[in-house]
Amino acid sequence: MSSAWSVKQIKQDHKDSKRGSINFTAGIDGFDYADTADKAAKAIKAQGIDFEGNAETISRIRNAKKIVLLEPHFARKYLPLGLAKISTYAKRHGVKVEYQRDYNPVGEDLVCVTSLFTYDSEKVHDSIKAVNFLNRGVPVIVGGVYASIMSKAITDLFPHVTIFKGFSKELDMSPPDYEAYEQWGMEDPWNKFSFIFTTRGCPHFCPYCVVWKIEPREDGGGLWVNPEWKEHILDERPYMMVSDNNLSSLPMEHIEDVITFAHKKDKRVVFDNGFDCKFITDDLADLLGKTKFGRTGMRLAFDRIEEDGIFQPAIEKLKKHGVPKSAIMSYVLFNFADKPQEANYRMTECVKLGIRPYPTRYCPLNKLERGNPYVGKHWTKNLARVYRVFWLMAGWFNKMTFEDWARKEIGGKQYKLFDDDWDCWYTGATKRSFRGHRKVVEDDALPVADPLIAVKEDINAGNLESFFAEESITP
Ligand code: SF4
């Protein structure tokens, strides 16, 4: 069986589709943002994200006497950054704080609960229920990603809670509470990191991402730069994690400031949320070539076929200027609007370039439970599952193609593909009718999901690190 697929055809398909013309070209030279920006503004308004309202919420933190910082039982290895910043901010205003994972009243007059992935919503609800049960009447503030984009799901169940949406510049200027570092329960190597966002937001409006909704651009169209970011880096910690969502889109002056600061302080850097291949210039590559990285600290994304021909030269430029291949990793989105052959082309290009692809399986961010995984229009459930496993294992993808691996059943019976999967693999056609999440996505011109968040979950859960430990990273 052969595929009728070609890069040219896929690009044309996207160009012809309504969604493609609106979103997939965002950030590519010559693209007119006007239509997308207008839709973004409407989407933000429709979700009732009111950043002004956060000022009132922040004043309640300042004026409390004692606060419990409550983190539901998410699997994570990084710092719970929002709570860690509230901790510093509250202490600086003379407020006592106590961090907890299992709620236990300690005479507090305010409880701040954090939330993360929407599909971990039950864990957030359980924490709020525990507060209600053990300390009815105490004021509760809920913030974080889930609370920001699906506040109604929380207030329908718990009408008395206050929702903190998006982020607050005032709070963001506080460093994480490093004094109480032990209490956050981070393991090696994360306890050797300083965690920073030097900016908030992203100039793009990718349809699979939530960043532009919860961290909108400034009035003039630029991104907010945190004037205090240098204060958030500790001399005694050898690593710094820069989590800006699109640092490379900032003026070179700011990027240079961040990178040369890392050089001067002799830090190893992880650019957690990745660089944008469209903005990799020779000057930037030269700076990055002089940078020391934490493991796969130079991260990019090859999420869209439209970046074919832009992504590869960007990687070559980085290598030419001295960034080691082993430091480069690229997130590669699949299970969204892509077909398997197209996604596989992007993965395989990374391998050819000698860098590690990381498969990010699309999941709508309005999905409220972990079960029943979302399956893209051009995928089968089994194919998406098996495909992801293959691309997580450098010991496999550096030695053979997915097709050979699957045909020879090298992964064993649990990773076997069936006739429907093979048909889908070649053509992207499936026999399913789309209901549930598929409908949500198709009904919404700007669906909500963040592949980077899904990836972070893997990293936080230690999955990625364990793969690095077991497998060679580059060919
Ligand atoms: S996926 Fe990346 S580039 Fe796209 S909007 Fe989100 S942060 Fe920006």
C-alpha cells in the first residue's frame, strides 16, 4: 500500500481550510494577524478573563493574617511556581503562610488552591471539598490553568470560591520562595534550579495552545517583560530554567540580556518552553552556541508542516554556531489536524538532523478527566498510542522506522497494529464517527489545548528523564 501524501499537498490542504488560513500560518512572515487577533480578543472576553479583577484578589492575599497554600495531589517535579510566588509575596507583607498537600486547618483566614491540567480537575475539586468539610466558611481562592480557562466548572460546584484568572504582574515580580525550598518537595536535579519567567505571553495564536488566552499581549502588541527577573536567580543554584513561552520573539536586546546574564553567572540553562524556529538568526545562534545547557536545554517545536523548510535551517544554524546536537530537543505535535504520514515526516526530519524529537500528543484542554483519550480526526486510538511509545524511545527511533518497528512487532503484542490502524497510517482515513471531544474541537474555531503542558506533565512525572537515562539521545 502506498501513500498519496506529500508535504506540498499537506501545505495546500491547510492553506485551503478555514482553520488553516486563520491559525496555522500565525507567526509566519507576511501573515496578517488582524483576523486572528480579533478572534483572540473575543475568545478571551467570552471566557470572562478579567485581569483587573485580580488586583482585588491580590489585596486579599496582602491583607490576610495567615494563608494555607494548598497544592492538590498532581504528579510533578518542578516547583509549584504560583504558590511559591504567593508565599514570598505574602511573607513580604507580614502574612504567615503554610504549604500543604493534604488540607489541615491551622487557624488560617485564607486558603489558596492551585490548579494545573484540566484533566486533573477532580484533584482540585477534592482539595476544595476537604476545605469545605474541615473548615466551612474560610475564604478560598483558586488559581492556575484549569481555574483560568474553565472557571465555571469550578464555581458551578463551589459557588463561594474566588477564581484567580491568568496571571498578576504584581505577584509575578516576586521571586519563588526559595527560603522554603525544602517544603516544595523537589528532587534532584530540580532542587538545583532557579525558576524564572522573564516575560509572559506569546505573539502567536496557535489553535492548540492556551498561552495567548491566559497571558495576552500588552496593549501595544508586545509581551510583558518582568522588570525583576534577575532577582529570581540564585547565585548558589547552578541551573536556571527559563520558562518564557516565546523568548525568541522578543527584541534581541532582551534575549541577549537573558543569555549573557546566564553566561556571566556561569549557569546551565534549560529553555523549557522552547525557541521559535522562525526567529533563530545567526546572531541568536551565536549567543546560544556560547551557552551551557542543562540536559536537552535547547528546546524548539516542529508542530506544523508550514514550518518545513524553516525548521531544518534553524537547527543547522544552531549546530553551525556550536550548540551540541545532544542539547537540542524538539517538541513534535501529533493527533491534532495532522495525518500520520505528515506527523511522521516531522519526527523523522528531527532524527535526520541528529536531534531528539519529543512526541506531544494533542489533547483538548477542556477535557475534564484522564480516561477516554482524545483521538484526532486522522488517527485511530491504537495507532496514536503505539506511535507515541515508539517516538519516546531513542533506542528504537534511532535504529529503524516506525513502520519497520511496527511490522516486525518489535515492541511486542501490546504495541501491535491492526488492519484499521494500518489503513489509517497510510491514508489518515478512519471509520469512526466523531462525537464528544471531536465535536467540541470542530465547533470551536479556536480550540483550547497546550501540547507543551502535556509534555511538561511527562517531564514533571519524570518520564522523559527516565528515557534520557536509559537511551542514547542522538544517533
Ligand atoms: S504553541 Fe507556542 S508559539 Fe503557539 S501560541 Fe503557544 S506558546 Fe505561542
